Amino acid sequence: MSLYNYETPTPNPWPDAVRIKNNAQVAWRVLGWQTESDEDTVWTGIEERTGRLVCRMVGDDFDYLVDPDDIETLDREEYCGECGQIGCGVV
Ligand SMILES: [Zn+2]
């Protein structure tokens, strides 16, 4: 469950963890494009993309909305799979 509604394209364009600019200490996963209902959703059941990405902190369940220009892909060696920290000793 997420605080936000989102849709994940197929194939998933974000298979790897990412770094968020101005938040360089922690790795994140992109869950998908945030969607929100608008005045038509009650009729169509379709929500519109807001242009922001829903990201979840690795090792946590904290979700955060991010501008797609603010994410950078991380190599697997660059972050810790347990606590999600970038540069932590554990891999
Ligand atoms: Zn760690």
C-alpha cells in the first residue's frame, strides 16, 4: 500500500534503485507515475498522471513524490540493500 495512487508502466522503466537529488544519502525505488482522480474519474474510473513519480525509500515504507528530472539511477554496489543508505558497508 502506498499513500499515493500510481501506475507502473510495463515493462518497468525503473528496474534499478535511484538517488534523489538533494537527498544523496538514501536509495529509493520508483513505484510508478502518481495518478489522481479528476472530475471525470467518477464516470470513467481513469485517473490522470500528475507528472510526478512515487518513490519509496529502500528498507522502509516511506513514500515521496519526486520530479522525474530529480532522479538518477544507482548501481547495485552503491547502496545498502538492508538500510538503503548510500555508502553503507553492508551490501
Ligand atoms: Zn546498511
